[in-house]
Amino acid sequence: MKQRYWIFVPLILTSFLFANPTKRVELKSLGLSIEKPDTWEDVTDEEFRDSKNQVHLESKTFTKLLHENNELPLFSIRKGDPEIDQYLTIINIKALKSELEFHNIPVDLRTYLFRVSMALKKFEYLIEPKAVRINGNLAGFALFSHIIMDEDQNETQVVSAIWIFPRKGYFYMIGSGMVQNDFEPILEEVKQIVSSFKISK
């Protein structure tokens, strides 16, 4: 089977039409919905686990924790052909508990990402944490680069985008990652998708 590595971590967006047809995916029990372009595919639970276990971090301890974590996203889609592309861009939505209350979104998001950065090699902000609003919901956004490795310790520079939507006692996180070389076009597509995210509860 071909080895494939899906990059994940790991705005104030203008509203415009998608270049490709989309389908609105609804998670009715949670009151969430998001547009999925036809050019993106659903990620199965098995695919998610397999791809996660192919990613290696600088620290063996953090790599072990990553591989042993059985938590699955609420929603996961990818772009790319697993039979052709070595690295596939992925978008995940998770619900996470945190003692951070996000009363000051930029400060608390920076605190959260500081913890994340401890597990990542050559973590560097491209866009500092900031507060944004998406479809009426206050959120936080940050963009950063870092390095991931495969089983043979081959390094790849990637860019990760993260949005957090604070709720009472938890938050929704949307995360996406892409290879750093010429990442801007795929980032714009990811932004379009995230700009369609709605919370009705």
C-alpha cells in the first residue's frame, strides 16, 4: 500500500461563491453545519487512524501520545488522491474541553498553541493569534509553520491553520494543514470552507 501522510495538527472572511459545487453537511445533534466541495472526500475513521500513525514528531514521547490517542474528529475531509499524492490536505472539526475560558481569545489561543508548539519542531507563527468573526460567531484564528517527519525521519515543512470557537466549558476547533511550498492557493480554499461553518445551538 502506498504510504501517504495527511497533514494535520494539528478570520475575517469575505463571502463569495465556491468555484466547485458544494454540499452542506449537517451535524444536527450538535447544531453544526459546513459546506463540503465536491472535490473534497470524506475521511473514514480507519483512514484517520492510519494517517495519524504515519506522522512522527521530534519528541518520541509526543509521537507515542499522538499514536495512542483514539479520539476521532466530528467531521473530517481531505483533498488529494491517496494513490498519487504523498501529502494530502485535511480539515478536521473537533470538540475539545479546556480550562481556558477564552475571555481574551488572542491571549488564551496563544497559551493553547504554546502547549502545542512544545510537541512540534521549528514552530513559527505566520499569523499571530487573533479574534475573528465567522457567520456571527466569535472565534480565534492563527497560522503557523512547523516540521513533520515520517518513519524514516524525513522532514517536511508544513503550514497549519487553526480556528477555535469558544463555547461554555469547551470549544470547537477546526484544524487544517498543507505543505508549505505554494500553500497559499490551498489555504484560500480551506478558508472558503471554514467561512461556511455555522453553529445554531
